[in-house]
Amino acid sequence: MKVKVLCRNPDDYLRETKHDIHKVPRNYSADQHPFQEAREYVRALNATKLERVFAKPFVASLDGHRDGVHRLAKHPLRLSTVISGSYDGEIRIWDLPSRKCLTTIPAHTGFVRGLCVDPESGTSLISVGDDCQIKQWRLPDPIGGNLDEPIHSIALKSQPHDVTHHWKKSQFATCGEGVDIWEHQRNSPIRTFDWGVDTVHTIRYNPIEPDILLAAASDRSLILYDSRGQSPLRKVTLKLRSNAVAWNPMEAYSFTVANEDYNLYTFDMRNLISPRNVHMDHTEAVMAVDYSPTGREFVTGSYDKSIRIFPCDRGHSREVYHTKRMQRVMTVMWSMDDKFVLSGSDEMNVRVWKGHASEKLGTLRPREERAMRYAEKLKEKFNEHPEVKRIVRHRHVPKHIYNAKKEHRTIRESQKRKEANRRAHSAPGTVPFVAERDKHVIGEDQDEDTVAPVGECCVPPLSPPVTESGAARRRPAGRGSHARRRPLNDGAVKRTDGRLDEGTAVALKSTAAATGWPAAPPAGRLATSGRTSASAAALCTPPPPPAFRSTRPDDRRRVDLVTRQGRSSVAAAAAIDSCRSVGAARPLSTDHRHSCSSSAAATPPLSLRRRRRRRRRPVCRHICRHCLALARSLTAAAAAAVLAGVRSVVAAANRTGGGPMKRGARAIGRVPSSRIVGRQWRGSGEIGCD
Amino acid sequence: MKSAKPRYFTGGAANETGSVKKVEATRGESTSEGAISAIRPKDEATGAAPPFPQKKRPRSDPADDPFIGDAPISEEKLKKYDMGAKNLRPATAKTKLAQKKFERRKEKMLERCKQAARAEILLSEEQGFLEPENGELTHHVRQREIASAVDISSATKHFDLDLAKFGPYRVDYTRNGRHLLIGGKRGHVAAFDWMTKRLHCETNVMEGVRDVQWLHVETMFAVAQKKWTYIYDNAGVELHCLKQLNDIKRLEFLPYHFLLAAGSNTSYLHWLDVSIGKIVTSFPTKLGPLDVMTQNPSNAIIHCGHPNGVVTLWSPNVKEPLVRMLAHSSGIRGVAVDQTGTYMATTGMDRKLRIWDVRQFKQVHAYKLPLGLSHVTFSQRKVLACAVGNTVQIFKDAHVGLAEAPYLVHQCTGTVTDLRFSPFEDVLGVGHQNGFTSLIVPGAGEPNLDALEANPYQSKRQRREHEVKALLDKIQPELITLEADDIAKVNTEALEAELERKAKVLYLKPEKIDYTPRHRMKGKSSAAKKEHRKQGVFEKHRKVANQERREVEKEFFGQKKAEADKPKSVLDRFKRKDV
């Protein structure tokens, strides 16, 4: 008989001296590790909770500016240097580790509109301001000496709105009335681009394909340029204006735009007709966007006084930052080491936040790092479990954001319901499903004829060709895409069923009266309210009915002429006037609760009390679909005309752009007090809604 | 027998391993020397000394390598560590990207299996055994023969505690198998490190003791006394008196949930969370005194045996037994579940020992044993011990039906009242009428321990750290289910239940609403107005119910199609509606 009994030698299991580490024999057999899944779940839950516990994103506030911060720029070669420009024209250079302002440059009078650092040498800084100046500053390493005098400054005829530097060459681009490409040390632009837009308010060079430029214009379009070429490449028009653009630093072809309609859109440059992703979560206009250097995420700043971080392939944000004191966020920046996010806001502070709210700063010990990675993996494994999901998603947001979100949800649901009802009661197939990402783009234009040759100041031709080929890259016909099918310069507001919009018909009639053109007989029933008709009139001043347009090309040209030259203001005013009489003659329909930007002028006088009451009513704080319907059917020309008209009516409105469209710009001629930021009303007075 | 010199004598292991170490150390030096000498000639040739002595591995010619690639791993081993990775089918993923991700994940999981299987080479210990030679029978071997044959330290594992005054005894080992707790019916409670025989405490609680149970660490234990249950520390100081647990017969501790399960004489089952000191659930089973009770170590379900031959399975989340199985034709005397949660052994008054597959609730084997069969227990390696009167019969491979004769037999001085195998040791602790006996059962314990789960050699600091970690990983009692990995599965039941509930809506009678309008002043409570108000409320409820009903109808039957194409006749109204 042989016998063996388990007998362990303690020396194999105990450390020899207390300076040794403990011996940890392992046995990976599953029998030794019961409840593996349940324990992992508990760990995942704990890790998730701890993540929320440690989520303290606010790092520091860089204060010193004496006015709201309008622009932030990162130094492409130095991690610790950040440059900020404010409303009062002051530029400050900050040192992040010490959180100190290294120097202050009184650069401009008026806003600092744009800031960029020459990425090649990293020793010069270019700024543009409201004083119509491009200035180039020294940026020595380390920062020191007297930096108050610019190396170079160029006076411009018109106000610049943004500046961006080429990533490889010593070139930079400014935008404003058109886009200019500049060379260092030269006083005139080497190239000028224009595409029939009055204001281009933001522009960015592509970091990978360094000659490609992306700009957002105030006619709601995004324009792609090639700085080597002679003409803009492509242009896509969204429903509302884009406030900021950012290229993905890792994917040459993708970029994200921050839009006035509270959303962000990520586009693939190769297919502009529909954005690759729609990012929703902000509750007011998004003012700024910047990518993380990894290209996986971007940070956004909004007029709703919050900052959000979105993964670039997700529709919703993973993080929201806010503080009680932070006001409207005008600019954001993601640091080059992917660790920090900076924001500049109206109340004069630059804030530094962590990119990952619960991340531990400083170097991690190997064990710590391992534990973090393990926790990360666990969270990933169990992220679909309701409890884990709930904790991960939970964020405390200020009341105004919370309420606005709730309201938007209600509105979206009701729209959805309505659409579903319509679908249910229509013939099958007549009300197609439209993907969310197809809802926000009006159309793409690829029109090279409008472009001037190099070096010339472009004057757009009187009548851009409005051919079907000009409206290339349209979506296939479908009832949902009627707005897209129409060329951008096509003027008629036409419903697909052949009838005119009610308001439009009146507008047309009145327009005809004002301009002396014969009005086409409106085909639809004309039960209109004064308000809608007035807004429609204001929005759609010039477009003659299609039949008329097709028969009289000369008149069409005249319309274009009027719009292009900005002479339509008279016509628009007349239209508004005539509408006012129309509106006054008819009873005010109560179910049109929205008001468009220009409609207030045309509204028959209401008692003040009633006006106030209406404003308090929680309706239509979103993008009003009535307005959208109109905006959708608007043409660029009409919009320009309206703009001109509005401008003539609203003396106060200047064309500075840059500020968000305050919803409604409610009473024309009366500047909303919240908009008065220091010195001037930064409103563009465009199509907006209440 | 005595001449059979133990070939696997492990007493000299210390010296042996020491010498092995030495050899390794010298070998290590020589290789490093070799590496340096390999570099030096080169340096001499070039004449320039390198800035740092770089280690360069001599590159072996792949053609010379007789064992190309990684060492092969047997399929059996891979299967052992495979937790289902092989069954994953990435092709089922919807998109190509998802497929690729899935594939990558599967690869990783397979790699994990491989790594775990390869790590088996690091398991240093081997299991014990008792190997008969030509016609010898293992059950003829007596304990003292084993003790005399094995090394001295192993021999000390067989001992007897003669405590005839306080018996019969209940026994419990800690999870790491290091400490032993015994409790005599006459109030004698003692806790000690049974390997070194160092006594932690010994008291007489001056009350009847029905069961003893270690808690999560060896500093605390629970004692079910005649009236209430108490918690003592390892110095014998009373820490808590759990008055909620009164008249308790059996205690079980669920280490991963920090729950102390208790079965009472009055048929109550209690679960007490020892980390917060609160009762989690407590309900009557209504099945008589719960004196046969055990836990399933793999899913923390409590198994109870009842005098009517029924075994019931309980979780704290359901007040009914999860399973009720008729195991014997007469009363159940003992229940045991093995470590993996695969097999359950039951013994009954009908002298039967039955082995069940707990996953399917099917009997796999049954054995007939002598009269007096009572307690039963499984060891880590599925060795089965049964108490038969005052003898202990130990079976090997009983779960696969190969136990024709006992593996070992031992006769105690009194009736056996409790049996526990010591984890990670070849030892069976027997509590009986006259004290406690520790038996050596070669091949009973798991040879290789995982120090992160249970470490018999842990220091005080390690114990404390382990306690904190275990508390952080405490599983909530809600997660106790028949299948322990339910949490990682898709919850199809909830969906099904929801569908079922919806389906029921169609056939439910409208809910009766009991509403009496409040009396109002100023003529607002005339009979008509009251009735009007009442109807309004009813109408509201009806609307909601109808709405839900309609939705469900739509979901189940789809949109109602328009009536048949044929034109409607005036006579159609006389047709039967329900056809």
C-alpha cells in the first residue's frame, strides 16, 4: 500500500524575511473561484460609483481678463502655453502649470476675433480684431520682454471674423467678407475667395491635408476651399447657421460643426449631403467646438452655459461640465496632451477642466494603473446593466438645462407622434421615414462659375445659373426631401402638392404689389394670420411664383440683382408694410404662437400685457417647425434679401456676426438686454425663431 | 503494510526544495556568466568597450530547435479552463465591425484559456492518495497505520479530543482550513489552530449549543445557543447577541454574500447580513424543524432536508422553496453539496445514500448503507464521508457510481454528530458524542490553493486586507439565484413576463373602482352632481384601461384588417358576431 498525504512545506508559502513580498500562489481552476460573474458585477458597480465619486473635473480658473473671453488658442509646440483674447481687445498668454498670466497685450480695440499661432516655428502669434487689423506678435520661448508692439500689422477694409494658420507653410487665412489667404510679411492677400456670401465668420485649416480650408458662413453654409486652387470647392447649406468648425486631427476628411440649432454635425468631407452623425444634448446654440488630439472626442461650449464632451461617433455627450458662475461659453479648447479642456466664457474667466472627470492627475504607480485598467474593462463589460448604466449616465445639471431638455423631449415626442399619425392616416409610402441626420441639411452646391480668378476681388455675377446641373448632388426625389431638391438659388416657396404656402401666397401678393410684378393667383386656401403672412413676406420677399419665373428670366435676374446688391431692402420694407396692412385687416389667429425675427415688426400692435404673457408661455423655445418650414423653403437669395430688409428696418443690427442668434431677436428695434455685452449688440439679425 | 515505505514521503520536502533552489540559483549565475562571456570576445575584437554591458540572447537557429513553437497543450486541459469561449460564434454579429470586434474578443478569451492551462505547470503540490497493491483493501487501513506511515507533520493531523462530558459536538473549519471550531451540546465552545494545536479560546457558554459557525475571518464565530445566537471573537468575548435568530438549529455562512443563514427549530429560515448586522429575510418554511441544512457553495442556495423525505432549496428572495424534491421515502438525515455545485448527496432513514445532479435535479446513483446512516459531507475533491452510527464511512468516486466498498472506515467512540472536511488538507473532522476526532483521508483536499481566495498561511495584515477586499466585493443577496452566472446572461425571463402580463390584459375584467365622491358644500353635492363626478372618475379609469388594452390588442393581433371584401348586406347584422 502506498500512501501520500497532502503536506505543504511552509517555506514554499511564507516569505523568508519581512522585507520580501508575500508569496501568492495562484490556482486558476474555476472551482476555486465561485461567483465569478456576480463578483465582477459588484466590482463593476463599485468602479462605476467610485468614478462618479471622484468626478471632480474643475481644475483651475485663470482670471485676469477684464472682459468676456472670446477666443482661446493652443500653442502647437508648447503644452503649457495658452493664449486667450477677450472682448476688450486684450490678449493674454497663460502658463498652465503655474496658472499665471505671463503677459498681457493690449492688441485691438474692440473684440479679438481670431487668434492663431504659427505652428511651424511657434514663435509668432497672429490676431485679428474688430478694429479691422491683422496683427502679428512675437511669441518667444520663454515668454518675456516687451511684447506690446506687433511685428507686423495689416489694416483691412472690412472687419475680419476669424484667422487660422496653415499647418505647414507660412500662410494664414482670414475670413470676413470673403476669405483671404495671406503670406507672412506681405501686406496684401495672395488669394481671395468668395462665394456670394456676405460674412464668413469662422475658418479652419485642415491639419492633415494642410491646404484644405473649411469655413462657415452666415448664410448657413459650410464651404470647403483649397488654398492652392482658385475657387472654393464645395458648399453645403444647413438649416441654421454654424457657429464654429473643427477638423478631426486624426481623420483628414472628417470635421464637426457647432450649429445654432443646438446640435453638432460631424461630416465626412467626401459626402456632404448628409452628416455622418448628429450630436444632440445642448439646449441652446453651440458656440464652440474643439477636437481632442486623439480625434476620438471633442469638446463643445454652448450658450446654455455648459461644456459637453462628445465621443465623435456618438449622438449624445458623455460628459457635461458647468458651474454656477460660468456664463455663456464662447470658446473651448482641448489641450494637446489630451488631459485638459479649457473654456472661455462671458464672465471673463478661462477655466481649466479635466478631459476625463474622474481621472487621477499625475503619474500612476503600476499597480494603480493596472487597477484602473481592470475597472475600465469591468465597466465596459457591464455597461448595459441597468444599474451600471444609470449611474454612468447620471449627471446633475442646472435647472435651466434640465427644464429645457425636458421641454425639448416633449416637443420631439409630440412631433414624432404627429408624424406617426400622419403616416398612419396617409396612403402607405407617402410619408416616408426620414433619418435624423437627413433632416438638417438643405442641400449641397457645387458651383464653380461664381468664383473669381485669383487675386481679383470677386464680384458675383448677377445671375448665378440656376440649372438642374447646378443643383447637382441632390438626393433622389422624395416627398420628404423637396427642400433639398430645389436649387439653392431657386426662389419659390412651393409646396409639393402644387399649392403655395398660405402665408407665402399672401407674401407673394404683397410682394407683387410692392415691386410691381404681377402676382400669381394663389392656388391654396388663404386663411392666414397676419403674423405668419408677415413673416413669410419678410422671409420670402422676392420670389415670384414658378410659372412666372420660368417665363420671364429677366425678372428672375432682376430679383437676383436686387438680392445680390442688397437693394432689396426697400422692397422688403415695402413688403413688410403691405403685410402689416394685410395682417391688421385679419384677426390674429391664436394658434400661431411662434414669431419670426422679422415678424414682430409686422405684427399688429398688441397690448403690452398680452405680449408679455405670450412670451412667458413655454412654447416654441426650440427651433420652431413653422419657421423651419419657411427656412427650408428659403433660398439663399431670399435670405439675403430678408437680411437686407431686416437690416434696413433694424437700425441697430450690425453685421458683425459672431454672437449667437438670440432666439427671436424678439422685438426688432429693441435690443434684448441680455445681449448687451459691454459695448454692442452682437446680433446678426438673421432668420430666427422664438 | 509497515514495510510499504512511503515512496512519496514528503517529510523531507523542505530539504529537497531547498536543494532544488540552490541548484536553480547556481544555474542562473552560470547563464548570466555565459551571456557576458559571449559578448566579451566581440568587444575585444572591436577594441571598444560598450557603454553598458548589454544582455544579448544567443540567437538559436530555428532549424536546430527540436521543439518548434509553443509547447502543445492538451485538449483536456484547454477544456478545463474554457468558460465557453469556444462556443462563441462571431459570425452571428450583425455588422462586420461587430463581427471583427467579437472575433478579437473570442481570440482573447481563447488566449486566456491557453494561458491558464499553461499556468498549471506552476501548481507545485500534488494530491494525496492511498494506493492498494495486489488485493489489499484500502478500508482495512486504520488511521494509526496511516499516521505512522506518513511524515511527522502529517501524522499530527490525526488526533482525538476526548471531551465526553460536553458532547455531542458540532464542528467547523475556516475557509482556509487553518482553524477549527468545536461546540459541545453542553456548552463547551473551543476555537483553535488545529495544525499547531494553538488554542484561541475555550469557554463554556453555560447554555446548550446547537451549532457553531466561523464567519468570514478567523476572529469571529457564531454559536447557535439554546435561546439565541451569539457572535464571539477568537478570544471568546461575546460580541453580539442576535435575538432575531432564536431557537436556531443549524447555521451556514455564505462567505461571498456575508450572510449567516440560520434554520430554526420553528421552521423559520433567516438570512442575516453580518457586515451590517441586519436581517435580510426571514420567513417560515412551514416544514418542521430545520435540523438538516447545508449550502450549495457554488450558488449560495440553502438546501434543507425534511422528515417527510423532501429536500427543499431556498434563496432569500423567494418565500417559497425554489425546488422541492422528494429524495427519500423516509426522513432525510443529511444533505451535502459538492464544491462545484454539481452533485448533491442525501442520506435518509431508509438507509440510502443518494447522489443527485443538482443542476437537473436527477438522481445519478444510489447506495445502500448500514443502519444508522445520518450525516454526510463532500470534500473539495468529491470524497464523500457518511456517518453510520458511531462509524464514519468514506467513499471515493461515489459521485460517478464507482463506490463499491468504502475507501476508509473509522470507528469513533460515540455516535457521530457532525462531519466536515478541512479545506486544502487531507483531513476529516468528526464531531461525536465523546469529543472530536481528526481523521486523515488521503486525496480529500485540494492540493493547490489560490492565495487570493483562501490562504492558510496568511499573515494578520493579509487577513485584514483580504477582509476589506471581500467586503468591497460583497454580493448582494438579490443576486442569489439557482444559476450563479445569471447576472451575465440576457434577461429573457423579464421580457417574457412582461409579454405575459400584457397578454393577460386582454382577458382581465375591468378593475372595480371604489370611489365615493367627497361631500361638498354650497349645493355641489346634489345626488346628480355626485353621480356626475363619480362617473367622471370611472370614465377616466376606463379610458386608461381601454387605451392599454387597445395597445396590447394592436401588438398581439396587429391592425384590424378591414372586413372582408364582399359588400355589406343589411342582413349581415343577423350574423353571429363571435364566429
